[in-house]
Amino acid sequence: MSLDRRQFLVDGTMFILLTGAATRAWPFIEQGRPQDAPGYDTASHWWAMFIDVEKCIGCGRCVDACKVENDVPPEPYYFRTWVERYTIPPVDPEDATAHQLPIVDSPNGGRDGFPAEPPIEGAKSFFVPKMCNHCADSPCTQVCPVGATFQSPDGVVLVDKTYCVGCRYCVQACPYGCRFLDPRTNTADKCTLCYHRITKGLTTACCEVCPTQARVLGNLRNPDDPIHQLLREHKVHVLKPDLATGAKLYYNGLDGAVR
Amino acid sequence: MARRNLRDAEHLVRLALLFLAGALVFLGIRAYFVPAGFGELGHFRTGALQDIRDRPLHFAGRDSCGEADCHEDVAAELANDSHARVGCESCHGALAAHAADPEIAEAAAVDELDLCSRCHASNPARPASFTQQVEIEPHREESPCSECHPAHEPSS
């Protein structure tokens, strides 16, 4: 490798000003394509999911499929995806100013379905599937002190299990409660959006088994993807938009009570 | 003149050598601890993407079931039913191993009462647009679901 005096000074200054990692990333950034990864064409993908609350029947097949597909710890409190049942207490005309909170239950994450008896008879109730929002500006990625969690160039928030030190910062930082510490490895664990499936042309396990198509995976960088039509034809909402996380789970029919 | 300058600068040379040694130690430690491929695409190890992609599949996906000489008959039955968009593995469970080698792992028997009621037992939290809900016990009259609703054409 030939290195003239000018190049040496440029490289040396870059090394001093930037961290070592940023120095190596700089050529990609300079060419305006920081997303280029070897192999699978990440540059033409930007993953998102459309979730139709009005189609979810609370069968819990997605929760079961996720646990099986991703080898999620079997204990009933570790979930990469789960289904919540919201019950909104009706306004009491006798006490109309009373502040009432919704009742949320999710027995075993909804994996075994839900009991037919509602927490409140006659109240409005519905199911909301939850999982990682794969935020474009994810708080969990920002707080990781070692670079073990990151957003892939195609918009999936992932954890490098060989590099995670298990400090739990990300678990606390996620405003959606989508992370946990895997008790077997003591490393952070979360939904990978079935990255091992979607990069092979399959859909996620939860979308694969959903009997009502309440969940639809989509590639926003593909102009022919059906998700564009779904987003165009529905009034969608993301969870906690006030936090500006850039969440990419688009919910149709989401009640304002859902947090 | 030149010799005198060098003599005066001797302490600076020593300092520079010390600095250089420190920098080399730092670079050595850094090279040891920073994994290969770190920082190429962002603040993470590039190889992690491939590691995650290499995880094993459990669900084969519905497209692999209805191929010729496999379950084309079932696929044809299902195609005319309102359950056409329900994935095979939604009821039969994860069968990637069976799809890869039909000899080794067969689909487990399905507990149809449990399975059908997962979706069709009436529940007030289900959306009103989902009208196919029944009170399972009075409805089935003690007979298995498939007695009236064929497994792969249940709505016929």
C-alpha cells in the first residue's frame, strides 16, 4: 500500500478526530450508501408491519409461533410478541367526571387464547398484538454502551448476542417493554422481525400463522408491496408517537386508550 | 549548531518515544478487543447480521406444502374454502423439518376442539366483524367439530 505524505496526514487527522469505528465507516458514509451490506440486498429493503386491530381475534397463534420459531425461553413471562386484551370501563352517567383507566390483561401473553368472560360485563374490549416496533430512532440502540444492539441497514433492530454484556440499559430504555434478558445467556433478547426468515424471502412466523391477516409484513422500499395500499387505505397510528421513536408498526383501528 | 539543537531537544525526543510507545500499546489493546468487522456499516459488528440470518427455521411457510406429489389435494380443497388464507402451520404447527425431509417428521395430530375454539369460541373482545363465533358447548352437541365441518373445508 502506497501512502504519500498528504494521505498520511488526512488519515491521521481522521483517526484522531473520529473513533476507530467511524474511520472505517467513513468511506461508506462519504459515498452516501452507509446501508450497503455484503450478500442479501439490504439497500432495497426497509421493513415495517401493518397490524389491523379490527381483525385480531385474540387466538394467540402468533405468540405460540414466535416462541417456537425463535426459541424464546419457555417461562410464561418472556415474550418477543404477545397479545393484550384491553377492556375500557364504560362512562358512568352518575359519575361522568371520574377518571377511569383501561383494564389490560394478557394471560400467558395470550398464547393459550383468552377466557370468554370479560373483566367487565358489557364493556368495550378488543385485542392488541404487541411486539418490537423496530423504531427508526430506537431508544434501546442509543443507550447500548458497547454497540451490541443496532439497527440493521434494512430497518430491523437486532442484538449481537456475542457482544452484549447484559447491562439491561436497553431493557429499561424501550418505551414499549419489548426487551428482556435471556436467562440462559444473560444477554438482551428481543424480536428480530424473524430476520433469518425475511432475508430468505419468507414472512415472519407471526404473520405466517395469523389466520385473519391481522399482521402483514411489508417492505417499504418496494413500490409494489401491498403494505403501501394498506397504509393508503387505512387511518393508521403508531404507539407513543410523542416519543418520536420512528416506530414502524402501523396499527389500524387503534383505540386512544392503548399505550 | 545542529548538534547543539539536538542536545537541547533530547528531552523532547524521549517524550516523543514515550508517546509513541503509549500509542502502540493502545492500538494493540484496541486491535485485540474490537471484533473483526466492527464499524463497517455502523456502530456494530457486521458479522452479527449473518449470525442472525443463520438461525434455524422452524416454520416452512405455506408455499412449501401444496407442491405436486405432496399435499396438492389438500391445498386444492382449502383453496375453495373461507380458510384459504389460513396458513397450514397455523393449525398443524411448525413443520420445517418435515418440509425438508418428508420421511422424518410428520404433522402431529391436531386437537380439533381446542384448535377450532381458539378462533371460533364466542368472546366479546373479538371484533364484531368476525361473525363466525359460536358458544362451543351447546353448538357442538358433544360431537367432534369435523363431524359436520370437514377439516380442510370447514365452512362447506
